[in-house]
Amino acid sequence: LHTINNNAMMPSSSHQNVAVVAPTTDAAGPLSCQDVSGISIDVPGVTISNHTLVSSYTSTNSNWGNTLSPYWAARVYAELGGYRFSGIPLGKENEWMRNLPTSAESKPARREALKSFCICRRQRHKTWKQYKFFHSCNYGWGEIYQTIRDDTRSALDTYMKSKPSNETDQVFGLLGKDDWLIYERCNVLQHYEHGFGTLETYNVIPSE
């Protein structure tokens, strides 16, 4: 684990470079993948009803990355497509993920960013329609990084406040309000996509 002087926390993957992109909005919306790319994608548990993207996905898997991936895929689709988000609680009762939002208001659609998200699985895998393992995509994360940062930190703060002070003092004493926490999943002998993070991984961290 590395602590880095900045103000948030967001997912990291050793095989991808996630670009932090200034939002460019589209006047029209909401927009679907079919609208912008001519294809439909399979985000686990997601249906679209009028102006709301509804997610029935949840998981109690102890692997954080695999549990969070479909959740954030749905959130990316909703935010870039201009939809309201409506979901259900994620994870186990006693885990921090339970505090991630189950609803979010819509934001202006971003056509080009949505299009990149919609086709990213096709660029990497033959089973490109399936977004169960969305963390293998290079697009989407960077475009909504502020949402990921704010909602993740809020969920962690809420979780930590529910714990005894003798546990939380150790963590809060290590991490300051301007620190980032990056999780390295080094698994090179067991999974071809996991190794040490490259230097480019840290480019997502704003300098100020």
C-alpha cells in the first residue's frame, strides 16, 4: 500500500492508464449506448426506464474489485448517459461498501465519453458486451473520477465512524485528509492482468 499526498481515493489497475478528463457535456440526453454507438451492452442487473438507470445488482463477494466493478459500470453509464441512478445496497452488512450511494441525480449527458465507454469491452475482449469485469476497460473511470472519489471517501468515512475509536484512530493517524490510498494487487504468477502498477498509474492524481 502507498499513501500519496492528495485528497482522495479511487480504484487503480496495473494494466490500464486511466485518464482524468474534464467533462464535456452534450445538450441532448439522456443517451444510451445504442444511441451513441449502435450497440447494446450488458451491465449486470441494469435496466433503463425512461430517464432512470436502475441497477438490481448486489454482491457479497469478499473480492472488493470484482464486487465494485459492476456497481461502478452502472454509475458510469448513468452519469455519462444523463440518467438518474437507482440501485440497491452493495456488499455485506458490516462492510464499508454498504455505504455507497443507492441513488444519484442525473447530470448532463456526455456523448463522446459515453461512446468510448460503450465500446471499450469490444476493444479488449471477444465477450465485449459483458461488463461484469468493467475494470478491464480504459474508459469511464477517468470521466467520473470526482464522483468515484467523493462517494468512496464518504462511504469509508461513514463506515469508520461506526467503529470503535481504538480501531479508527490507527487508520486516521496514518492517512491525512489530503492523502490517497492506492491498492496494489500484485498477482503476476496467478493472473496475467495483475502486476505492479506502472508509473502512469499515478498520473490520475491531480497535482493540487
